[in-house]
Amino acid sequence: MYGIIRGMNPRRLTVIFFLLLCLPGCSSTPNQRGDENSPQQVEYIENKGSDTIVNLALAWAERYQEIHPEISISVSGGGSGTGIAALVNGTTDIANASRKIKGEELEAAIENGAEPVEFVVARDAIAIIVCPENPIERLTLEQISDIYSGRINNWQELGGDDRVIVRLSRETNSGTHVYFLEEVLRLGDDENKTLFSTDTLLLPSSEGIIEEVKANPHAIGYDGLGYVTPEVKTIAVARSPEGEYILPSAATVNEGTYPIARDLYMYTASQPEGTLLAYLEWIFTSEAQAIVEELGFVPVPVSDPG
Amino acid sequence: MTTRSTTLRNRFKLPETLITRLITISGYSAILFVVLIFFFLATEGLPALREVRLENLFSERWYPIEEYFGILPLIGGSLIVTIGAALLAVPIGIGTAIYIAEISPRWAREILKPLVEILAGLPSVVLGLIGVRVLSSAFRVSFDLPTGLTAFTGSVLLAAISIPTIISVSEDALDAVPRSYRDAALALGATGWQTIWRVTLPAARSGVLTAVMLGLGRAIGETMAVMMVTGNAPVLPGGLSALFSPTRTMTATIASEMGEVANGSTHYHVLFFIGIVLFLISLLVNITASAVVFRQRRRAERVLG
């Protein structure tokens, strides 16, 4: 080969070089594996629904398939409504939802001969954070809403220092952003069309928010409880001025006393059996709930076998 | 002799034509790609004009999840960040190029040139990290701002990104100015500064302008660093104070929202429409630049010829 190349002139070499470039595209070795004669029957679990949970469901599915290679779990998003609709139509085994099933959805399911069973698989809580230098310790939901809508613009109005408030938020494509908009900014009222103040900073990551809040006494931010680090100060939140101010923690979230928290659900069409039951039981083990914590959600109490 | 060269020519004829063809094809493919990209942008982006009412599209509110598609704050954000970057980068970049090409001793030049080249190779995300960790809090404290995540922080980073390109290209242009121009100017009694300002720089003008356009082209299209430090608040800039408050650029909007948007939705079309606007802006800048260069070259030819 080398002898031939040396004997050639540079121009011809260039041509050969270009021809060689084309080669990998032409050669296709038949190397598809024959999967038909694999020994085990693969069982499929279809898992569909809320975009808030989709990453968690994916992480669970990946981990579970490592332990049980004979089971294949497919996870897709689309929203809580999509998931429940698929459950009603029988096109999914598990529906993920970041809200409770609605009355009419339940009726439709029963009409189709299903009997949805509900599992609270994790919880989602939003912590309100400020700089440790900021003297503010506690806020009501309404005050937080007023801050983010632009009605309150200075910490002085809340009894703090004379500083302009810098509002930090996650980007609009984040599930946390939408939840915060609905439950805090609009106080859970569907008719309320309040929007974020335009000068709200939309940061692309949780780290970005923590980074800015920890150093900037002007700033207020929110984030999934699991992402909050000790470098920032977490605010105690009350539903109303007369109510009790509560700091977010796994305990207060699981008790349901912390106001900005919600349950994350999985629904099955009927009482689960076999593979499905085994998977759902595994979700309540400490191994699966550790993944919940890694992704910034709040784990539910575990029930390890034995 | 003649027969031998003819046979030689015949022997090389096939590769010769093949290579010529390949080069021609790659030349035309550049045009093809631009046309294809524009066609793609148009088919994906123009439906936005049909789906969104114009007074919504050209309003001041960008909040796509609630169907507010006002792109004015995004255009304004991109412009203010880029103009800020230009104001910083052009004097510093050209100044450094003049120093390297005209003034510096040989040893300094040997060190500076490769250093500038290394700077040009820095990934923008690295600069973005420096911006978030160091610059933004430094600016917040030293300018007494509510937050350091501002258009100005973005401008400084963009300037840092475009300065190496400006230095490198305009230094080459200055270097290409014939020695005799400088000698003539000095012989006529011009000072060093007069020679640089009145003779060398004007002679290298078209190259320097290309350098500025290339540098700013990098700046307006830059995404990652800007997204990390400008705060991304879609506020329509109104005046100079906007330079020191958070802003949201077109590129950052496309980058952060395209990943999650439903294919074929109104939001998706509007993001592509922003792409068209961005494309048109850089086209306009390029056309203006080459028109200016062309006119100057004509003038220079008249003067010298």
C-alpha cells in the first residue's frame, strides 16, 4: 500500500483521499443482532403524563430496568391531563399527574370500566430563598405574590432594609415556574390572570438562582426544595397573615403544613398486579426515594421490604 | 519536449477536471446552504405572522406560555448588548492591533500575537462562568446596582469574545500596509502618531472594518455567555440606564425556549420568526459593511491611481 502511494503523484493522492472519505458511508456490515431468540420474554410497562414528573419517572425506569432487565418501561410526558386521558383509553399502564384526578376524569374512567387507583409517589415543594444578609425571615403567600407581580418593589415595605427587590425566577419552560405562577403568583385562583413583573430575571438553572441569591441582599428567588443549599436563607411561609409561618422541610411537606407544596401522583387503571405491582412497590423503597431527593423533590415515607 | 508535455497534460486531465469540479461544487454549495437555511427559516417562522396578531407580535410583553409574543424587548435587548460590546471592543481591539503592528518591540509582538490567538479560542461558556462568578458581583458592588446580571455585564463578555478577532484581523491588515507609506510620511516630517492616524490606519481601513464586522458578528450571534449573565428579563430598553439593568436577547430566548417548545405550535413559529429577524439584522450589517468597504476602495483607487 505504502509503495503504491509513494509512486503516485500528489494530485492522484488527493483523489484517493476524497474517495477514502466516502468509504465508511458505503460499507455496511450486517451486524444487527438477532433479538428474536433472546431467552426471556420482555414485559412492557407504559408510563405517561405530567411533564413535572417525567424526569423522575425516567430516572426510576432506568434504574429499575438495570435491576430487572426483563422489564422494559417506556416513559413519555405530555402533561397530567394527557396521561390520565391515556389511562382512561387504556393506552397506558401508569398515568403520572402533578394534580389529583378530576371528577369528570374519574367518571369517564369508570364508564370505560376502569377503577383508577391513586399513589402519592413523591412530593414537590418550592422554597422561597433570600440572601443571609437580608433581615426578612417570613412572608405570607400574598406578600410573595405582590413581590413577583411588581406591587411591592422595596424590601422596606415588608419591614426590611431600604433596598430595591430583585426578583429571580426559573425560565418559563420549567415546571417549577408554571407551578409557582399558578399556586403562588395567582394564589391558586384560575380566574386570576396576574403575570410576573417584566423585570423578573429568568435564570436558566437552579444553580444560577442560588449563586445570585447567596451573594445579593436585593434578591429573592424560589426553587425546588431539593436544590436549596445552606448558603441561602429559606423563608418561612404562611397562608394568611394570621396563620402560622412554616419553614419547608421533608417533615412539614409530608404533614401538609407547608403551603407551597403538592403531591405527585401515579394512577393505575385498576388494582395493580404482577409486574406493575412490583414496580410500584419498588417506587416506595428507599432506593427509589433516594432518586426523588436527587432530582430536587421531597421523598414520601418509605416502606422497605423486610 | 512539446509532445512530452502534451502527454503529461493528458495524463493529468481527469484528476484536473475532477478537482476543478469539486472546488466549483463547494463554491456553489455555500450559496445553496444560505438559500436552504433561509427557506427553512421562512417556512418555520413566517406562519407566526398569520398565527399571532401583529400588535401582539410587536408589543412590549414577552411571556410565551400565556400567549404574549411581544418581540420588541428581545430585539432591544440584543441591540443594547451588542452596541455596548461594540463601544468597548472597537477602541480596545484596534488600539491593541495598532500597538502590536506599529509600536511594540519585536519580543513583545512575539508574545502578544499567540496570546491573542489563545484568547480567541476560549469557549464562550468559560467566559460565561467567569461572568457569573466574578464579573456580576464585582459590578454589583462597584457600581452599586441592585443586581450584577445586566446588559453591561453581557456587553463586557461579548467585547472579550470579539476583541481577539478584531485584534487578529486588523493587525494583519495593518501589517499589509507597504513600508514605503510609513517611510514617506515620516520623511515628510509627520510624527509617529500622525503616521499611524493619517496614513497607516486609513490605508488599512477596509481590513480593519472587516475585522470589526467579524468581531461584532460573533458578538450578536453569541448565546451561552449572554444567557448566563444578562438576567434574561424581557424589558424594553428605554435609554442609557437600560445598559445597567437586566435584559433578554433574541439568541438567549431561542436557546432557552426551543428545547421545550411543542413542534409546530405558535410559540415554535414565533421562535423561528425571531431567527428570521436575527438573520435579517446580520445581513443588513454585512451589506452595510461591504458597501462601505467597496466605496472606500473605489475612492482609494482614485486617489492613488
